[in-house]
Amino acid sequence: MHFIYCPHCGTKTVERRIGDEGLIPYCESCKMPLFDMFATSVICAVINEENEIALLLQNYVSTESHVCVAGIMKPGERAEDAAAREIYEELGLSVQELRYVESYPYEKKGMLMLGFRADVRKQDFVLSGEVDAAEWVLLSDAPKMLRKGGIAWQLVRRIIRETERGNG
Ligand SMILES: [Zn+2]
């Protein structure tokens, strides 16, 4: 989000040069620069000991492609805690081990997504109301069930490549 008006007082912003950042919207009444803002979210590849990944159907996102667990971080929350929270909320699973993989800017939604691999024990899901269905899918079969080129697809493909390197 690029600020035309100050979100604190409503004054129209002016462009001001802020060090190496270049021209940044500035509120002359609050005397502060207003850097572009974006939401940060987490996306998690939830994988069990049989090398299966939990894929979800969320009809409000798509009725055709599966998705991975994802959600927006809360202010003051650690990304690791947000990942564990979302996995518990959406699937009812506790994380055994969590590892950061890489980040994905999602420009269409003005969002930065932090990608994690979460290892869990295989068990039945306890789905939240936001999830219409979930299933365990062999990791190698997962890319074709995800939207090609999407962030979940990129995350899963990267984890598959890493797994292959680990075994080779
Ligand atoms: Zn202001």
C-alpha cells in the first residue's frame, strides 16, 4: 500500500527524499515518513514421516486447485509461531520441526509470503471451518495438484529438489 494520505491523521502526504530510500511519502503534520506497507504471511508445506504433504481444498480460494496451509501474520508475532498456529488452526496438527525455506513476494495482493517446511506426525486432520477438505498426498504427486507457477507450487517444487539432493 502506497500512502497518499497519512493513516494516522489523514493529512495529504508529500514526497520527501529519505536517505538512500529515495522519495518517500511524508506526513508534515506527524513529521514521519510513510514507507509502502504490505502484509506478511506464512505458507507451509506440511509433511509427514511417509513423505506425504497435506494439501487443502478451500473453495473460497479455488474449487479446482489444492493449496497449502497459509495465513497472515499478526502484529508482534514471530513467523515461526504464525506457521505453527496456522497449521494447528487449519489442520489440527502439532509441528515437530519447522524450517524456513524461502520468501515469495506476491505483488497481486501486496503481500510477502514466508515459506516454511513443517514436519509433523501422520494423523487424521481436524479441519477448521475455513478448510473444505484436506488429504495426504505423496510429495512427488503434489505439484500437479497445485496451481502451476503459484507460490505453493514453487515452495513444493523447491522442497522436492532439496529432498532429491539429500538422497543423492
Ligand atoms: Zn499524519
